[in-house]
Amino acid sequence: MTTLPHEICKQIAQARREKGLTQSVLALEVGCKQSAISMLEAGQPSKLSKENIEKIASALGLTLQTTQAKLVTSLGEKKGFCPNAHCPSNTPYIIQGELIFQPRLQVEKHCAYCAELLETCCPNCATAIHAEGSYCTACGTIRITNTLPADLPIAAWVVERRRELMELRKLTNFSSPEG
């Protein structure tokens, strides 16, 4: 079990953004899954091995070893989604007892709400994003990893979060994924 101070997890996320890397690109570089990067950045490093955390830090230049990062150049008109489960662009749902998020596809490099780098491909199979949905159309995996605390009452959180999102979208005239 690996433990890190929450501040270190935030520094890792910041370093990745500063390098212009999406979670998927970094995961491919270090040989882990995007969900592992997401959990680490959300302050859940216990889900990763010490070796993987060291690879991630090294890839971001957070140790003496420097790894050449693959930079995301330009998204152009590629569609992408925000991988941040806490982002207002992602609407939570409970389907068959499982928490999933409906991401709103965007065409910018960064999320319009939280400024996270958008994912333009499936975190699991690297298929380019070209359709709405919570699941990859090629491999069927969930696009956004649930990084909420395990002890959070999910059903109540989803109801409250959807209410908050409706209010926010009314105020900003930002359309929901459904419409």
C-alpha cells in the first residue's frame, strides 16, 4: 500500500498539466492505465504500486531522472472529454448500482469548466473519441474513472450533484449532455 501526502498528488497533477499531457498519454508512457493516473491525482495513491508512482514522477520530471514526454500538440477539431469526475462537464448517473459519468464532448484543448486537458481517445484502447456516451464505443470501458471517496453515499451525492449541475447550467446557459 502506497501513501503520499495529498499535496504531492496535486503537484503530480499540476506537473502533468504543465507538460501538456493528458492522463491517457502519461499512462501510455509509463505503462499503466489512465484510471491509475486519475486515482493518484485524486489523492488515492494506495491503489498504485510504489514502482508506478516513481515512473509517473520520473516521466513528469519530478525526480533527478528526466523522461522525454510526448506532448499533445493540437487537438484541432478533435472531440474530447474531461477525465475529472468532479468536473461540472460530467453528469453523474447510477446505472444498475454503478456510478458512471456522462461526459460532455468539447473541441477545445482544455475543459471549459475546470481547465483540465481533454482526453481525445479512450483511456483503455486509445480509440479516438467521435461519439457521445459514458462508454467507449470500441471496447466498452467506462470513459471516466470514479475517483470519489469510497465512503461517500453515492446515491445522495448523485441527486445533489445533478441538482447543482442543473442550477449551474441555468446560470451559464451551458447545455447538458442530454440536450
